[in-house]
Amino acid sequence: MKRLLIVELMAVALLTMLAGLGFHRVFADTDYLVPVLGAALFGVALSAGAQWRRLSVTPAVTASVLGFIVWAMYSVLFDTMPNGVPTGSTITELAAGMAGGWAEILSTTLPARPEPGLLLVASFVIWAAGAASAELAGRRDSVIGPMIGPLLALTVTLFIGASGPETNALLSAGFAALALVTILIHVSRVPASRLLVGPTDRPDTRPQNEQSPNRRMLSGLPLVVLAAALGSFIVAQLPLNPDDAFDPRSLRKVQIEQRLTSSPIVSVKAQLTADPPVPVFGFDTARLGDLDEVDSVKLVTLERFTGAVWTSDATYSKVGTVLPSAEDGPSGDLEQRTISQTYTIQNLPGPWLPVVGRPISVSSEDSELLVRFDDRAGSVLSETGALSDLEYEVVSDIPVITDDDREFAQRSTADGLEVYTELPDGLPDSIRALALDKTSETISPYEQLQALEAFFLEEFRYSTDVEPGHSYARVERFLTERKIGYSEQFASSFAIMARSLGFPSRVVIGYQLTSSEEAGGAVGSRTEVTSDQLHIWPEVFLDKVGWVNFNPTPTNTAPFVPANDEPVATQGGEYVLERARPRVVGPGLGNLSTPDPGLLSGPLLSVAIALGGLVLLLAMLIILKVLRRRSRRTGLSPTDQILGAWAEVADRLLELGVGVPDSQTAKEVASTNAAVLGPAPTARLNAMIPLVTTAIYAPHEPTDLDAEEMWTHVRAFRQELYAERTKFTEAMAFLNPRPFFSGR
């Protein structure tokens, strides 16, 4: 029987390891195998060792928990232990991973990088499954007991990896076969009489001719093989579609609000006007001619216009190397060109990473590159903020749009695009009228957009000397009066005018690429991108085509001559008014440029905080004294109550500076301090002496009446103690914290 138990535990370990292999759809590479499969093996082995040492369940579980902690440290967090000894960082990483890894693994798009938090969760699931199954196999006679842990673990892996690549068909078939073998081993090992349901001491329920374990195993193996083969065949015939699998990540997306609270447009002008331009990143293509196919790379897409600024409500989900598909509408049946790019970051402000088209994968040998992804617009965001000395690869799909596709494309009215057509109240009538006028002679929707683009290219000029901004008022003045600006004004004006005509539109921030004439698109060609290539352009969504880029920013430049009351740029990049307008101050508002700091500011605020802290400390001291007195008064026995009352007497004496050594008896305390206390308090102490002596030395328990009498003396002692003293002395004694430091 012991031999079969060892065989069953080995089968349980293999079964748990098979369940751990279910994480192959979760992780992007095989780095998870050692922590996860080792957790299955050592979890079962430690549980078997606890049974061999005949430990009860509680010590066995405790040993298993400690064993997992050790295994997690050395298999997952070894990088945090420079000398092979756990450090404070190891403990912190372990706690953070076990607490937050569950949320991460349910929000990271698959396949995920094997980060410590995710590996800790996966290892814990498999360790717990193996340990629980080994316990049930050795300590219980239940037939399905050893199956519960691995089956639950496999369910967890299937649930978590539902949206991952590849399939679990072969893994599930192998798991089912091994599960049946494990059940057969368990049934063969445990006598049949112990597997019967109901009382087994009745003669009619005991088997007369019970088979030997070996015969039971041999007779059951053909059934196991038949059941596994039949199950695999049935599953293979089912019309299952992996795309229809429920993905828990669809219910959880993480929005990084701190990085989207302000529009990234505000920093565009500073980069455009940097002198000299700052190198930002290098751009390589892996295939001949790809460089000529790409004229720009994007950073972030802004879809919401507030009337004053373009911003985004995008949610960024944590992803692995493979990125999810688009959610912002189809591009019809257009052919997709796949382009592989390599970026070498030099001085990118961050947090967005440049990509081309619709990225489908992001990879890097740098383990510190952790990205999040907006699956609606295809923007990639780095969790590390500003970036430098980083190299990563992106594979993207770019739709191949022909002239016929554009010509016959229609204005889209599909659901889900409402955010791209919204315009807040306050749109000037002149903007809509101008958009209608410039498109009045066009026929198709695409011709309307071309007419808007031509309007800007032919009638406007480019200059970075203008003030930034793209509010309704600024755009109206830009369109009707100044007609000069840089990409911020051109892209914003085009997108607003397109929305006024009913087109879904948005603006994109990225970089224009200038291909080298000498490179000619050769393999390994490289483009160096600098800060002055930062650009903003609009995109418009058309049915059966998708998002189409437009570039209304002209290349012809002109000097900018500001009006008398228009801001002009200084050498420092700030703006001053050529002729300042008088400030109009409303009644009761005061000077808005110098707000009143308030009464509590500077030193006064510090003093107020200090006084508030002191008052809070004194209030806590009073509360603690009251609570301690109540605790002493409600002791478990009359003896406890009497001794608690005597402790209160000692505290009152300590508050007045009178020490009460633990070695002194009650009589000695009264006689020693009689001169200091006075006649009445001393007489009260003498009345307490018999009660205290009885509580400490008498063989019998004092009565409740004795305890009540003692506390009556305590209340009277306090009144008599301060009868001849000032109220100030009494107050200071009441606030004295010395009793808490006496060690009593």
C-alpha cells in the first residue's frame, strides 16, 4: 500500500504540473516553467514529507506556507538577493506581488511578460493545488479528493489564459487521461471496504472476494485509455471558436489618470522651437522599401475636444508583447502591410512610445520596459515616464488604401464613433459657415475633406512664432484673420471643421520622418528624428476604409507680425503683451494677480499645526487614562479589581512626583509619604491597607463588596489629595504622562 501511495503522489505531482502548463497561454516565453513546475513538485513533496513525519494538518499547512515563501524567494525574487540571502527588498517584492499580482494578471493583455508579480500568483496557485491534493491523497479515502486541487488549478489557468495564443486541447486531453489514471491508482490503493458509502461493519456490505491492488489497476487501465480517447475525439468534433472565449480582461481596464490630466499638446511648441533641435530617437526598418512607405510615427491620439483644448479619455491596459486588436471600427477588407520597426530612444520626453500604424506587438530585451496599451486608438504608453537609452521593436499593420477606396468611401455613422463627432456648445457660426463654403462645390465625402485640406495649404502660411492655443476663439481668429500658425492650429482647425460637417475626426501627435536620399530604403536604413520634427495632424474615419490621415499644415513659411494687443514670443519662450490691456476687477474680487494668502500662512500655519498636535496629544492622554481606569475597575475577579484600584492610587501619587516602588507594601507606602500627603489622604491609605493585604496574601478570594469598598476609597482619596492644592496643580497632574512610563 505504501508503494502505491508513493506512485499516487507522483501522479498527483505530474497532474499538478500539467495544470501549471496551462499558463503557457498567459506568458510570452518559457521563463515561467521553473517557478511554476517547481512549485508543483516541491508542494507535493513537502506535503508528503509532513505525512511521513506524521504531522497533523495544522503544522503541515504551516510548513507548506513557509516552504512556498522560500521557493518564491529563490525561484522568482532571486535578483533581489545579491548574496543569496533575503533582503528587505525581497520581502517587499513578495508582499507586493502576492497582494497586487492577482489584479495584474487579470488586467494584462496576453501573452504577458513573466514579471515577478505574475509569477508569484501562478506559482502560488500551483503550489496550493499540489499541496492540497497530496494531503487529500494521503489522509483521506475520497476517490476524487486528489483531483480537486489540480482540477481547480487547471480551471484557473484556462480562465486566466482564455485570450492567450495557441490552444489547450492537447493539454486538456492529457490532463483528463492522467486524472483517470490517478483515480485508478487511488482506488487500487484503498481497500474497497473503505470506499463503500455507509456503515461498513454490516456483513452484507463487506466484499467477499476483494481483488488485489495490482489486479484492480490492470483491469481498469483499458477503461482509462478508452475514456481518454473518446473524450479527446468528442472535443475535437465540437465547433469551438477561440475568439468567442470569455476574457476577464474585458471587465477590467486600468486608466492612468495622472498621465492624462493635461493635454500633451501644451508641450509641442517647446520642442518645435528648441535651438538646436534635440535628438529624440532613431528609426530603423527591417525590410527593403519599408522606410519609403512610412512618412510619420505617432505618439498619442486625442479624441475629445472641450472647446478649449484637445484631450483624451483613453484607458490603457497592461499588456505583454502581443497587443489586442482594434476596437475603434473596422477598416473593411483592405489589404494590410506589415512593417517591422526598431526604435532607439535617445531623449524622448515620454510617456508615449512612437509607433507606426496599428501596432500588433511590442518587444524589447530591456526587462524594465513595461508598457500599457490603448486598444481603441493604438497608442503605447511606457510606465517608466521619460525614456532614454532604450531599444525596442514594433510590428505594425498599415492598411493599403487605393485612390478608388478613398473616392468611394462614405461618411461613417457607425455606433461607437459619437465621441469623434462631438462638439461642445459655443462653436462660432463663422467656422461652420466657412467649412460649408469651402466644400460647396464637392461631390463625394473624400472630396470634401480634400477641399478642406487644400484650403489650408493654399491660403495659409506656416510659422512657429504665433502663440499656442486652439480654443474656439483662437481657431476662429486663425481662420478668418491671421491665417498663419503651426501644426497645432492647422490640425485642430481641420478636425473641428470636419466635425461641423458630420465627419468623425481626431488629432494625432507624432513625428514626421524624413527619409535619407542616400539610404534609398535599403535594409538597415536609419532615420534620425529630432525634436523639430514633432508634428500634429488630423485623422478622419470613413466607412470601409477606417482612419485616413490628412496633413493641412503648409510648408511655405512667412514672418509673423503680431497686432498691437497680440502676444509675441520672447527669447525665453514666454509671451508678453505688446500693449497691455487694463485689468477689470469686479466688486469684492480684489487684485486677482496677487491672491490673499490667508490668515494662517507661513509661520502662523506652523504654529497652528503645532498647537493642534499638542491638543490632540493631550486629548489622547486623557482618553487613555479614562480607558485604563475603566479596565481596572471591571477586572475579572474581586482581587483584580482591588489590585487595579491600588494601581490607580500609585498613578495619582506618581502624578504628584511621589514614587511608589513595587517592593513597598501598602502600609509602607502610607507611612513613608504621610508628611507629603497630609492627614486625610494618609488616613484613607490606611483604610485601604487591609483590603490590599487580603487581595495579595489571603488564601481566600475577596468579595465583590470588598472590591466596591476599595474603589470608593480610591475616589475619595483623589478628592482629599487635591483638596488643599490649587486647581492648576490638579490640572497639571491630570495631564502628567508619567504613569504610562512607570512600568507598572
